[in-house]
Amino acid sequence: MFTYTEEQLKSWKEKYGEVFEISCEDKKAVLHKPGRKELSFAMAGSNQAKDSVKFAEILLKQCWIDGDKEFMEDDNYFLSAVPVLGALAEVKEAEIKKL
């Protein structure tokens, strides 16, 4: 089972900004918030996100910092992560108004 120290977490936050932990049973992984580059790559590789599983797979790989490899290699763990990966890409809500 993957573990990390407070020093590692501090280092990751300094390097990546926001970081997140996903877990399922005794498996964990640490991911960083995606930027434009990672989102663009995931969109392009998943037919503009029409293939949501492929989008999640690419996003997981692009945002991966460290963790149990089962999230990438075992479908049971990967599929458990798919529903929560969307939270990585949450953004502020903008408004538009006609002037």
C-alpha cells in the first residue's frame, strides 16, 4: 500500500499547486489539478471527451504524481477512480452579460 510523508506532500504542493488523493480499499494515488495542457491532451485523445473512459484514462496519467499502480493497471481500481476524476477539472464559474 502506498504512503507518503508530510515532506513529500509539501513538496508536491510547491511543485504542482493543488494536489488530491484518491483511494479505493487499501489503494491510494496522489494527483495534481490539471492545467490547460493536460486538459487539452485528454480532450484531443478522447475525441473531444466523447469517449469518457479514454478521457479519464488520459487525465489520470497526465495528473499522476505517485501512488499504487493498480489505478492505472487494474480495471476494478481504474473504474473506481473514473467518477471522482471529474472533480480534478472543476473550475470557477464565469458569467457573461451583454453590454
